[in-house]
Amino acid sequence: MSILPENYDYTDKDFDAMRSRLIDLAKSVFPEWTDFEIANFGNVILEMFAFVLDVLIYYQDNQAPEGRWGFVQLRRNAIALAKLIGYELSGASAATADCTITLANGPLAGDVPVPLGSVIQTLEVTDPIKGEIIGWDGSGDPVIPAGSLTVDVQWEHSLTKQTVFTSDGLADQEKFLPFSPYLDGSIEISTTSYPTGWTEVDNFLESGPNDLHFTVSVDQNDHATIGFGDGTNGKIPPDGDTITADYKTGGGLEGNVDAASLVKLVGTFSDSLGNPAYLRSTNAAAAAGGAERETVEAARSLAPQSLRVLNRTVAREDYEINALRVPGVGRALMLSSNEDTGISENHGRLYVIPSSGSTPSAALKASVLAMVTETYPNTITFQVEVLDPAYLDVDVRATIWLREGYSATAVKAAIQAALVDWFEPLEDDGTANANVDFGYNYKDADGNPAGEISWSDIFNVVRDVPGVRKIGAGPDDFLLNGVSDDVPISNHQFPRLGTVVLINGATSTQI
């Protein structure tokens, strides 16, 4: 009986290729079978096998890359890969804002308490942005004193949830928290036998049999699962104990609401004498600090880099890698006296750009400093300072001629959008935008800082916008910061789009 030769064409794996191979195989075994064009039962069976092979190969081709950092696409697989190297994809961070609560029908004769956890939200009828009062300048619950009209509070884009379980007394218990998106680090655990003392740990490797430790793992849908020890590594909650989990949900860029948008307090309030209190809220400044969870695309870059850092911060790149571990940090640059002679020996300047652009909050900079000096300790003789980015505004002036059928207004909007995209610090997937970087990272052919942003790069952005027929060839027809030349940039600066002025070459008027 003859057999088919081996097929080494690994791209020849679709339904038609499988059907052809199966036909050749059938002919080699049953030479009298020659009718492969009609829907007889043999052909039905043969094509069924070809279809199954096509499906199996499709899943195999898509699953194989999921085990490699360079190709992983599904978040659950990225989480599993990260666990193998001790890396954890960060969740979303919650925005915060300072709000002033005002008594509309006051002043009243009694104190008006506004309990911590009270919800303040925006005015949208559907899907308003909600968050809780998490603090104020005093202790206990915020209070509008008798005879007063206002109290200042801190608002956070989060909501407190509570889930209650019953311990089965078994080792390695896991409890699923139903509310999402889980806000990292927000959970508090208590049990009937041990109301306090439970501490979250990364794993139970260093936990003793009586240590009140638990772990938290977050899945691809931002649901959290808490885990307990086995009695040897980590305490087992006693059988029948009630396990209470208090945690928060929320976070994300949507919490960065505009000023004067947090206006509605949810609930009813009264003073200490029972008189109704009508409260309203406002935030003088926009909320800040909200950031999306780490994307798979960002993890593909950061997770392998984390192997270089291990558990410390020493080299210049270590500071940048560990700064990017902080939720909400989009770009980072570390400079020392090696890169900038104006910096003192054993001192460093760490510039960070938040994921949302603009200027990092004081809280974000404090988190970065803690990450590079405490979580991943640096050398005690080296002093690091976390700073706001020094933006370099790049103004663009261009004289353009339009293609037939395009309106000047539409082309202007398209050019503006293209330039905004080109200058964005991050791509939509959370990875670094390769078009722009800190000045130190603009390198020449020898790997030295070039100190300039290429004029031609930005010229090409405008030229390639649909509707632009040409850009003028005169010395003043395409200017960056007033000159027809590359833009000088210092090591610590980061380019940002400034003003855009477009001149219609046919009319010599501004668009």
C-alpha cells in the first residue's frame, strides 16, 4: 500500500489544502475511488475531516503564540506568563479631587455630618461618574459645624463593596469577589476568629502557619480572587468562620472629570437636631490621577524588562523601568551626572509623564519615589528626585495647497488630528509612541544624543494628510518654532504640540 510523501509546507494548512491531501491519501489506498466531485457519502466524510483539521489548525496556530511574550494577545495568557517571572499586570488607578460641600438651606442650628463613603457623582442621567468621600482635614466623618455652610472633602473615583463568605476550614481556600473592576490594594479582610491583622502578600513562601496572610489575583475581567494558606504556609480561616471582604471598585481615565462636574450628593442628610440638610458639591479643579489598567501590549514590553531589574534599582534604566511599573506613569527618563554635567554626583533626576499626559500629580510622584527607593530599593548613597516633565512646545506653520474636492476646514481638522496623534506620548494601547521621546533618547548613528527633532518628520506628517496636494517650497512655507530647520531639544525635554497655523497657498489666507 502506498503512502503520501511528507508535506513540509507548513503554510499549506487550510481547508482546501487538507481536502486535497486527503483526496491524494484516499487515491493511494483506494485507486478505484475516482469520483471526488459529487456529494456522495465518502466525500461528505472526507470534507468533514478536512473541516475539523482546518479548525484544529486554526486554534493551534492562534494558541502557540500565546505562550510567548512577543506575541501574546489574550489578557488571561499574559497574566499567566507574568506569574512565571514574578510580574503582575497593574490594574486601573482611581482619580481623586478636592470637593467643597455646601449647605444650601443653612446655616443650621446643629452639626451636619457627611459620612465617609457618601457618594458624589456627575449629573448625567445615564452612567454618571460616581465616587466616594474618602477623607477630609479632620478626624472621623466630615462635618459642617453648626452655623457654618461648607466643608472641604477628598473625593475618589471608587465605590466600596462588601462580600461575605463562610470558611470551609480547608487548605488553600479561594474566594471569588463578584464586583469589578477591582481596585488594586483596596481590600481589607476580617474573620470571626481574627477580626484584624490579615495582610495581603504576593505569595505564601515566607508565611508561617500562624501568619494571617492572604493573596489576591486579578483575572482578565478585573475580578479578584482572594486565597488563603494551607496551615503550613499561611493561616487557614477556621471552619465556619465568616470571612468579610471589604474592597473598592473603580478607576480609569473616565474618573478624570472636569472642574465643577462633581455636583450631586446621593442620599438624604440632616443636622444633629433632625433638621433636613440640602447639600450640593463642587470641585474647583479637575479630578486627576485616574489611569487605565495595564494593557497586554504594554505588558509585552515591561514584563521582560522587569527581569533585568529583579528586586533593586541601581542602573539608570532600572529607575525608568520601575517608574513605569507605577499605575498612571506613561513615560520616564532618568538622568544623572553621567548624562548631564549640571547634576551633582550621586544625585539623579527622574522625569515622569502620566498616562494622561500633562503634569503628574504630587501623589503620583510620591508613588514613583516609593517604588524606586522602597519597593525596589536603590543604593543608600544615591539621592533621586522625581520631577515634572519639561515640555518643549513645537509650533507648526505650513503653507499648503489643497486637492480638488477637499474643503479647507476638513483638511485643517485632519492635519491638526494627525499632528496631535504624532505628538501623543502613548499609543491607544498604552505603549510608548515611538515618534516622540525625551531629548536624551534622540540618538544619532553613533548612539549619542542628537539634540534635535527632525524637521522632515513633522513635514511628512502634514504632507501625507489626505487633501494636501503639496506644501510650499519657499523658505517660510514650513516652519517649526519660526524656523525652517530641525528643533533643538535638551536631554530632559519632551516635545509637545504647540500652535498650528495653516496658510492656503492658493489664496495666501489663513485657514
